Amino acid sequence: LQGMAEDLNTDDPGSAEQEEVEAGSTGKGKHKKVLSEQKLKRLKEEHERRGVVYVSRIPPHMKPMKLKQLLSQYGETLRVYCAPEDPRLRKLRKKKGGNTGKNFTEGWVEFVDKRVAKRVSLMLNGQRIGGKRRSAYFDDLWSVKYLKRFKWDHLTEEVSYQHAVREQRLATEISAAKRERDHYLAQVDRSKALAAMSERRAAKAAAGDTSTVPAIKSPAVAASGSKRKAPSAATAGAGPGGAAGVAAAAGSAGGAG
């Protein structure tokens, strides 16, 4: 009987499919899990049934999990997203000695049923948050609005877009800072080059002035030079006539001899 059962199991096509599934589960052959049309239809209906409410103001000290806990009392919630405040405001508040915790400015809460989300927004909008009297947001008011035909995918797209815009703005600012730095460094190099050129020109001008100035002679050399160049008194006083007298005197001296 056991042998006949084994033969039946080997001939059964379902057992072969089961072996393939087991092989895929062990990792030898990985198969992608394909959803059936009914399951896809059910998931699409669940997605279309969901609703999102918008909280325009989140009180200080309230965290996303606390917001979800407060709203879960009125209906089943799925996801919560709260936008953090500007880091510069938090830094300024900490500098002035205020609250050092992280606050949030606005939030979105997804409900399983959009009818519940709409009812919650109509019921809580403008009402006191309540809770424990010692809580920091006991007297704060709800500011809730139901977003018609708004899905969570729209929020993720908006968040991604804002992130891309912020990254692009940051890249632009960094590029502008780099250009300003390069311009400043170029101006510094240019000023250094101009200063070096002016120094070289001043050195050349100083060297040219020293070469054109005549050499200064000592007083003794100047006196000896003036004695050589000064004419004799007889030659200077005789002129043309004086020269003839000198010649006549020389001739008479020769006849006497």
C-alpha cells in the first residue's frame, strides 16, 4: 500500500507543483509572487476607501505618535506624517532659553475609511483637544480638515518634490558660493601680479637713474685738471699781436748767438 501511495504521489501533478514551490522557497529557484485579479481588485478597493485628514496646526510638544493615538480613538488610522519646524527657528528658540524639543507645524493622518475621516474632521474641528489636564496641549483646539480625493501617494509625491526643490536650491547656493570664491581668488592673484609688476618697474627706474648720473670727482683731481686746461697769462693777454712779439724775440735771440 505504501508503494502504491508513493506511485500515486509521483504521478500527481499537484505534487510536482508543490515540489517546485518548495524548491523556490529553499532558494534554488526563485519565483516572483503574482497576485491574482481578485486580490488586486480587493487591494484597489481598500486603497480607494482610505481617506486623509489634514491637521493645519500641531500644538507644541505633540509628537506624531501622540497625534495618531488621539485620532485613533475615533477611527482606525494607518499612517501619520508631521512636517518638522524650521531648524533655524528651533536654534533661535534654544538660544533664547525656550523649549529645546523638536516641534512640528502640520500633519496628515490616513484613515482606513474615508467616511470616518470626514466625520472625524467635522466633529473635531474647532474643538478642544482635551485629555489629561496636566498635558501641555489640553486647552489647544483642533484644526482638522478632510481632504477630498486626496491619497497618501499625493503626499509622498509632494514631499519628494519639496525635497528635490530644496536640494536644487542648495546646489545653486553652493555653486554661487564657489563662483564667488573663484572670483575672489582670481582678483587676489591679479592684485599680486600687478604689485609685482609695479615693483619691477620701480627697480628698473631706479637702476636707470643711477647709470645717467655723472661720477663725482675728488677736490684734488678737480684742481689738477683745472691747472692743465687753464692758458698762460702771456698767451691769454697777447692775442694775435702778442704772438708776433714772441716770434720776434725768438729771432733776435738767435742773431745774437
